[in-house]
Amino acid sequence: MEIVAALFIDNINFRREWEGGPTKIDITGAYFSTTATAFPTTLTPHLVVLLRAESEGARHGTLEVVFRREGETDEVGRHRAPVAIQPPGKFFYQLVKPELTYEGPGTIEAHCTIPESGSTVVVPLTVLV
């Protein structure tokens, strides 16, 4: 199993152009930064992680997302969930909705990992004034 992409988003929708046709993913409001009017502030952004199974043996795994302040090793949040992709070769998405507290302007990184395969992606979320 591998991570194809991960983004903070406002919304995600799935559609088919015709019955039985391929699925299209409409992602709106993808962002890597946002603003706050006062600190401390707590955000609950939507993180979408797109996954794919490259073989029959890779259909099952675990998605682990660890949230850390940029340049630090201490965790400020964690999400861990089993994932099963049906059938192999297809795509799957997992939505993660963390609760992230910012004491002031700065960046928290979402370290997304599939431990079984080592696939990793890091997605920053910066809060500006």
C-alpha cells in the first residue's frame, strides 16, 4: 500500500460521468496555510489521504498520521486506523480530522505513514496572523 497524496481540504466529492464509469474525485479548497484572528486557537481541518494498493498482498495496512510542530519531535496529535482497499489496484481515501492547537503563528506537520510499506508523506499546515 502506498500514499498517493495528502492534502488539507475544505470538501471532497466523488462522481461518475456515467453509470459504471470511472470515479472522478472533486477536491475543493486544498490549502497549506490559513489565518487566525486570535491565539491560542484550535483548528479541526480535514486532511484527506489518498491511498493505492499496488498488489493483492498490499490491500491491507495501517494509516498512521502523527502531528508535530515544524522542527520538533514531540507529538501534538496522532491518528491510527486500519485500511483495506478493495479490490487491489484501486484507490481508497481516508479522512482525518485532527484537533490542532496553535499558541501563536506557526506550522504543524502531518507525518502520514503506512508502516507496512514505509510509504510516507509530510503535509504542513501553517497558521498566519
